[in-house]
Amino acid sequence: MNDVVVVTGAGGMGQAVARRIGSGRTVILADAVPDLLGRAVDLLLAEGYAAKGQVADVSDAHATAELAGAAAAEGRLIAVVHTAGVSAATATVQRIMEVDLLGTAHVIDAFEAVATRGTSLVCVASMAGHHATLSRDQEAALATAPAAELLSLDVVRSAGADRVAAYILAKRANQVRVQAAALAWNRRGARINTVSPGVVSTPMARAEQQGPTGGHMMAMLDACGIGRTATPGEIAEVVAFLTGPGSLYLTGTDILVDGGQAAWLRWHRPR
């Protein structure tokens, strides 16, 4: 039986993850943009990976369920890595909520239905989620409301037209929703975690750097002492750990991979 890896998002991070954990396995790469997906699959095939592409927009519950079903039909589902997302610099509030918030809920639900013993799901959240200021009740709603009700929650509507606030809320929702889902995944013998990167050198991050908050973002990298962005390969290494045999007792948690930015913000940022 084939071992199967699913990666949502055909950008720099998704491709790095596919390369890191896809050797000797069937890799199903999914993205909402057919041209981007086709180029990424062609690159992987040229490098010897058993790669397949499936067009899927994770904001569409039906499309996400079809992706999960197709992956399960390919063989033994070893790993699912959800990197697909949009940024505050390039997307509307509505699209941030549809893709980053609702899309992650769809991935969790769809792949829980096909997860088997040993399956590991990693959802890419963001260090931004660690800076959300939400009440316990708001977090509980984001963590446990049925996916179909998420966009109508008061806490989601409260973001208004603020794209940064929407992004922070969506990424915190990813973190708490994964925590809440861990029980159901454990009962299947499967695991679920988040990775929360800081600034990673991808096209999406470069677009953010050119936006109104880009200067502040890059200055923070210098202030916290790391002095650089992360590479997609560094995030892929953490994903490899979370989907590999060295992390079998790790589920329902988040790994922050931000070069020390969150620590600097908490303890050293001038008040």
C-alpha cells in the first residue's frame, strides 16, 4: 500500500514541505490556482517525486472533502500539511476569513473523517495568533463552533474592515481549533498540531514586506536579534518532526518558529 502525503498550498512553503517529507511517497499537492499548482507539480515530478495535483479551494467544504477522499483512496494517509492561506497584505477581510479561518476548519473536518492510526495533520498558523487578545468565550466559540457557523460568529464579525485584525483572529482560531480537535484525532490513533511561523521568505511574505507594515516587520527581526527571515526549508524541518516518529506523543499543541520575535515582543519591546 502506498504511503500518502497531502500538502495544501503550492507556494514556497508547500513545495518545501513536499520535498522534505515526500520522498518515496505519493504526494498530493492541492491549490486553488491551477497554473501555480501545475508548475509546482511539474517541478516535483522532474525531481523524481511521485506527485499529483488536485485543484481545491479549502474555503469550499465540498472541494476539501473531495480532496480528503481522493487522498484516502490513494493509500495509507501518513501526513496532511495545510499550508494554504492568504495574507493581510494581499487579501480582503472576507477572503482571510474564508481561507485562513474557515478553510482550516474544513481541512480539520474533512481529514478527520479519513484519518487512520498514524495519520498526522499539521496546520500552518502564524506567530500572529499568539498576539490575539480574545476572551475565553470567544476562543471557545472559534474552537468548537461547527464550520458552517464560523463566519457568522460575533467575534469574527468584530474584525470589521481591519485586515490585520482579521488575520490575527483567524490564526488564533487555527491554534485553538486544533487544540479542541485533538481528542477526536487521538481516538482515531491520529495526531493534529499547528506550526506558527514568523516571517518566512516566500512570495507572500515579500508582498507583506512591501505593504504598509513591512518596514515594522523587518525592523522587528533586527530588534529581536535574529536579523533575518526564516527559509521555507526551516519550517519544513519542523513539519517533518511533527509528521515523523519522533513526535508520537505530541498532539493538540503549537510550535512557534519565529526567530524569537514573540519573546522580544513580550519581554523587550519598548513600552
